[in-house]
Amino acid sequence: MQTTLLDFRLRRISTVLSVAILTLSLIAAISGVLLSFYYQPTAGGAYNSLKTISETVNNGWLFLKAHSFAGNALIVCGLVQIVVMFLGRQFRKSWLTAWISGIFLVLTAIGLDWTAMILGWTQEGYWRFNIELGTIQAIPFIGNQLRDILTGGNGVSSITVEHLFAIHSYILSVASIVVALVHLGGLLWQERQMSKEMLVSEMSEIAEQGDSSANQMV
Ligand code: HEM
């Protein structure tokens, strides 16, 4: 496959972005675990514990801000990455691995932000969640079951906060780190392939130049 300098530069930007993505996932996961030392996943308790974390716990506000920043920056970096990867698209296994994992990464990051909506137990989060539950319920065939899984069967209550906290902190956060690792792996694999191809094409150019100058001398 012919590799141009533009392809190589786009690949480099993708690799740098994927390192940033993995770093942000790790910052979010570590700060999330630290938050969970004080966080109470119950209705009302969630709001009060987050207030305690930001006002009373030593450096709690810093971990809260770091968590929120890393989680939101992850979505932005993931979306930019999708655009950069699309511009430098190449139909080979390494690119496909990074592309598919990149899409899953963005979906996971959006899922983490979505599940965090009720974790703060704020007025805004509560009402937004109730509206979105209506949309989920309207999904044909599985809507009611999905709603029950999220809420715990009844209205939005402590069980809902527990369920969303479990999905957020155990399922989606682990998934985002795994996917970020696969994504970085795919891009490093592609970098290696492209560097080899560039080296081979440069060497064949040098060999061709050598042949033509030898012919001229003859
Ligand atoms: C890759 C891992 C993770 C990502 C990307 C992530 C992302 C996020 C995001 C985007 C928010 C919303 C922040 C906001 O805009 O205010 C949030 C909130 C929250 N996350 Fe995570 N999270 C991760 C892991 C975890 C883990 C492992 C825990 C706990 C064990 C956790 C606990 C929380 C809590 C308690 C909140 C509510 C904070 C608030 O409402 O201010 N997170 N997370």
C-alpha cells in the first residue's frame, strides 16, 4: 500500500490523541475510585456526599473537578479522533481495529456521561433523567425491560442511583479502559506498518536514482 506524508502525519496525530484518550480514561477511573471512598449511591445521599467531597474532604474538589474534566475531555478527544481517523482512512486490519475500537470508545464515553446524569442527584439531573426514561420506554419490544433495569422497577429512587452507579463505575469504566488500550494498540501497529512501507519506498527510490545515474555514466 502506498503511504504518503499526509497519511503518516494524520496517523501521528491519531496516535498522540489515543495516548491522550488512554491518559484521560485512567485519570477518570482513578479519580472515580477516590470519589467512591466518600460517595453514597442513594437518593439524597448522593447529593450530600458530593457536597461533602467538594467542601470538607481534603482536595476532594480537585478530584471531583479532575473526574468531570477527564470524563468530558474524553468525549471531545474521541470525537476529534473519529474525524482524524476518517480523513486518514486506510483499508487494512490495523486501521480497522483502531477505527472500530474508536467508535466503541466514543459510545462508552457518552454512556459514562449519560449514567452520571443521576449520580449527582440534582434537580436538573433528576428531571432530565425522567424525561429520557420516557424516551427509553418508547423503544419497541425492549423499552419497558430497559426502563426496569435502569430504575429497579419503580420510579426514580435510591435503587436507580445504585444501578446507574454500578453500570458507570464497574461496567462502563472498565470497558472504556480496555477499549482505549485496544485503540492505542491498533494505531501503534499501523504506525509500524506505515514506517516500514515508507522505508521500503525510500530505499527503492534511492536504488532507482542509483540505476539512472549509472546508465548516464555508461
Ligand atoms: C474511565 C472511567 C470513567 C469515566 C470516563 C467517567 C466519566 C464521568 C463523567 C463524564 C461524569 C460526569 C461529570 C460531570 O460532568 O459533572 C462522571 C461522574 C461521576 N463518576 Fe465517573 N467516570 C469514570 C469512572 C468512574 C468510577 C470508577 C467511579 C467510581 C467508582 C466514578 C464515579 C463517579 C461519580 C460518583 C460521579 C458523579 C459526580 C458528579 O455528579 O459530580 N466514575 N464520571
